[in-house]
Amino acid sequence: VLMNRIANEKPLSPTAINTWLQCSLRFYFRYILNLSEPDDMKDEIDSPVFGSIFHEVIENLYKPFEGKTINKADLEDIKKNKLLIENEIRKAIGKHYFRQKTPDAKLVKLEGRTILIYENTKTFIRRLLEIDMEQTPFNLVALEGEYKTTLELDVNGKRTPVQIGGKIDRVDRLNGKLRILDYKTGNVDSLSFKELGEL
């Protein structure tokens, strides 16, 4: 199955590799047969939906700065623009929670769980803006970019090219160095790591 994926030259994402390691049958269904899991509305706020909402809002707020240098004043302007942030959160809730094809902020009513999603997203956005303000100025190189590369692996004694790739949430240039950001909205036990393997 994995060799079929390699032969088709589709890039293996970190998620695809983890899926293969956890359950080769799930990998087969998802990445070979392209069968997706049922698209049902959940009663609770699940992490993937919340993460998708957060990613969508950040992408839309930062998109005007892609390829440009972001200064502290730019981020302060975003933070002060409560209507912009509210509309982006409402549209993302419409798209990812209510599954609206063309989300409209005015049509998204906040009640019950969507109020929790809205408030949590607003808190996460505010915190990211504050963290980014401390790092300014930086150049926003790319948002939600698709990247891939080819590695040569030894498969059954034969050198085989394998494409790996995936989506990177954000790439910045800070102090002359590239910085790769991968947003995480779930629980984190510790923010300190002694070595790369722990991360």
C-alpha cells in the first residue's frame, strides 16, 4: 500500500506517515482510496474544528501582509479592529462549524457552543498578536503554503525516491533566519524542551 502511494508520486505528509504507523488500514482508506470520514456536526467543540477556525482567522487577518514586513503598529491596528476580528471569527465558524459554502458573518448566530468557540478563538488571536508584537519587525514569507521535497530511501535494498510534503501554517524571516510556525490550539503539558526529540 505504501509503495502504491510512492509509485503515484503523491507527497507523504507528516499526518499521512503517522496514520500509516498507527493503522495501515486507515492509511489505505484515507490516502489510497481517498475516503474521508463522515462529515457530521458534533455536539461538542472538537479540537480539529476549533483548530480549523483559528487557522482560518489567522490566515485572513495576516494575508494582506504576506511578502511584506510586519511592524508592531500593523499588529496593533489588527488588535484594535474588533469588528474585523469578530467578522473573521464568525465567517470561520460559519465555514468550519456550520459547513456553510459561502459563509457570511451576519448570518452566523452565536449561541451555546458557538459562543464558546468565538470567545476562545478571540482569546487565542489576541495572545498570538501579543506574541508576534514582541517579535516585530519580521517579514511574513508565506501563509498556509504547500511544500514538498523528494528523499531517497532504501526500500528492500533499492534506492527509491519518496516525495514528502505538507502544509506549513506560516513562514517568517526574523533577524535574517527563516522561522517555521505550526499553530497548536490543543493542550500542552510543557513549553520547555531539552532537545528536539522531546518537541
